[in-house]
Amino acid sequence: MKRAVVLGGTGAIGWAVTRRLTVEGWEVTVTGHDPGRVPTGFPTSSASFLASDRHDRLALATVLVGGADLLVDCVCYTAEDAAALIPLLADVTSAVMISSKAVYVDDQGRHSNSESPPLFARPIAEDQPTLRPNGAAYNSRDGYGPNKVAAEETLLGCGHPVTVLRASKVHGACSRQPREWHFVKRVLDRRPAVLLARGGRGADHPSAALNLAALIQTVAEQPGRRVLNAADPDCPDGRRIAQVIAARLGHRWQEVALDDRAPEGLGWHPWDRFPPVVLDTGAARRLGYIPCGDYATTVADEIDWLVSRAAGEDPDRSFAALVYEYGPAPDDYAAEDSYLSALRV
């Protein structure tokens, strides 16, 4: 039986990888620092959870005693994080680091977290210029991308077979950033209309955890040193995402396409990037990767999870705070209703 270790694997990507690999006959060890975040379904006959701090070198070495056929690191943020892995990779057949499209810069040096959004003239390929390490903290807007680049370079230069996956807006069950809640909450509240800034044309390439898991299995079977973009086969705009979520939940609403005359902030959604930000995933496909499905197919996993969480008495109170970031603020509905009332006059 092949063995996989998923570091920081209690989120969407780790859960999707675990489900896929166990079905394929792998033994999977998932680590995390908080047992309370273990998804429903653990443990199983071939998947186990180990409470372990990814950033404790001794604990990290203990997890990888005996090696692994596959190592997936979901929480590698800095060069120091990457360096801690290197002495352990001699006993790992294939390693995967989850990175981000936040490393890319446009011709003006703008990136996903800059004050002014980047403008890319074409789908972003892996050879697009990236940020440079700058010494800023990884958990800051200015430091997240540069630290990811430093971690990538450290691992890619170590001589071991490491695949860096640059994901975009990840979606899936157990997501730590459930952006789809923005529209799911409106459906659950039976909103009669959905307002869409810029006519809903903004788009920011989604990455299904289920598709990431399929790509991870592909690279596990073909170890090597490489960088691959990891995103869904399609890039739906905000209007299409709203339609997919409403259809999944059997809801019909009026679509209100806003233009530049609408009040600032009205109709915002988490994918509101224009021109759209699209990743070129050709390199992954040439490796033999076959996605599980398009956005509409794969997002059902997260939508159903969000609805089940919203319907129950969830002991994890952090969920409420987490989804608030992507759901309507207390005054959003009032602003929407006011705008809609003015339209009817």
C-alpha cells in the first residue's frame, strides 16, 4: 500500500486529496495542529489524523519517519518552512507544495494583493514574472506572495522531485475561505434579486480542491521538479457563479446588472476582477492530468457542505466568523433593497 502524508491537511485541499487517494488504495496520514478541525469522516481504515505542528522540526521529522511515496504540504509559506522539509525529502518519492497565483506580477509589478489590481493581457502561464522575496511577514499583503516565491525557490533548488502547484481561488468542502458563501447565504435568505457589480463580468479563476487532488495524484505518479498552474478547466464570471449556486439550491432570482453609476461597493462579489484573471493550465494537461469536472460540477461539493453547516448547531464557532467575510454584511441587504426600490419608482 502506498503511503501519503498531507501536512496541514484539514482544509479543502487536504480533505479532497485524502478522499481521492484512499479510494485509490493509498494509506494517508493527515496532520494539523487542531484536532477540532478534523473533517467528519476521520478516521477511516486507510486514513488517520495526527496532531502535529508543521513548523516544529522535530514533530515534522517524526511524521515522516519511514518516508512516504507522496508528501503534500498545504502550509508551506516561507523559505524557512521549505528548508525544514529538505533533510526529509530523501525518503519521499514525490513532494508537492501548494503555492498560489499571488506570486505573479503584471508588467507594472502589480499582484493579487497589491492596492491596485494587476492587469494581465492573456492567461497567465508558469513563466510569467513573479514577485521577489522582500523580508515582509508572510501573513501580510506585501509579504504573502514574496514568501511563497522564496519557499518555491528553496524547494525547487534542493535537488529532490518537488512539484509546485500554483492555485487560484480554491473551493471545496471544509474550505477555510468559503467564498461561495457570498451567494449561498443570499439563496438561503431567499433574496429575490442578486446585484452584480460590472454586470457580473468580473472573474478570478477558481481552483476546485477536487481538481487539485486529481492533479496531485498525476504528479505523484510522475515525480519531477516543476511548477504547474492548478485551476478549473473553465473560468466562470460572477454572473455565472451566481447562476450555478442558485440552480444547485433550486432558487430563482432576478439578476440586476450594475454599471459604473451604481453606488461604490454595491454588487461586489469575491470574483470581481476585471479584466478577468485566468491561469493557463496547459502544462498540467500535457502531463496527462484530467480534471474531475468544470466549476459547476465540482463546486457542488462545497455548496452542499456550506448548507449542511449553516443548518446545524455547529460547535466550531470560527465558522461563523469565517463565512462572515464572504457573506453579506449586516447593512448589505438594506443597501440592496434601497437600490431596488429606487429602480421600481
